[in-house]
Amino acid sequence: MTTAREIMTPNAECVNVDESVQDAAEKMSRLDVGSLPICGTDNRLKGMLTDRDIVVKVVAHGRDAKACLAGEFAQGEAVTIGADDDASEILRTMAAHKVRRLPVIDGHDLVGMVALADVARALPDARVGDLMDALTSD
């Protein structure tokens, strides 16, 4: 069966906990992505920062994106997938947590990202359709 390692986008870039949200937004723009993993100084995953977080939690509240640190948004443990986990586990995890992007971890190291688009390219339409139903239902 297909594994996360086989369908992930490798070499995911992080935003460090001590970088500003402004820096994170610029990195998102440069990479053309809607979220970034937040990594600590130990290079371990601390959470995820999304473009929606920036808009809803920073811009909408009139906060200065240059003064807010990405680490403020690293709340709790990020939902991840193991590099050698199979497609069924990817689907279960995305559906259960209603997430469209999963950091891929090998041990404690971030090795890539699996996005909904990666899943759609790699798996049969019916399985992707079931995932879309799960992600869009209340």
C-alpha cells in the first residue's frame, strides 16, 4: 500500500518559534503554501501556523504581525503522520482531525508534508471523495 513517504512533498520548510508572523506570511507567499509547520530551536515540530490563523488571530484583532511570534500559535501537539504510515492511516487521520495538511514525521524529524492535493493525486477517486465528505461535514 502507498505510504506517506511516497506521496508527501519532501523538504517541508518550517517557521521557527521565534520568527515573526510577518516572516511566516512572507515565507508562505514565497512558497505558495497556506500553512507552515512551526519548529522549535531543537528542530522539533511544535505546531502549525495557517494563513487563516494569521488573518483571524492577528490581522482581525489589529495586532502587529511583526511583533507576534509564530510560537504563540503552537498550541498543543500538532496532528502528524508517520513517514511509513499507509494511505488508510493518512485518510483516517485527516478525516478524524478535519485537517487538509499533515506534517510527515520520521522519528522526531519533519521530513515532508502530505496535503489533500497529494492524496487526491495518489489515491482512487472514491477514497478521496469519502475524505472530502468527512472534511466538509459538521
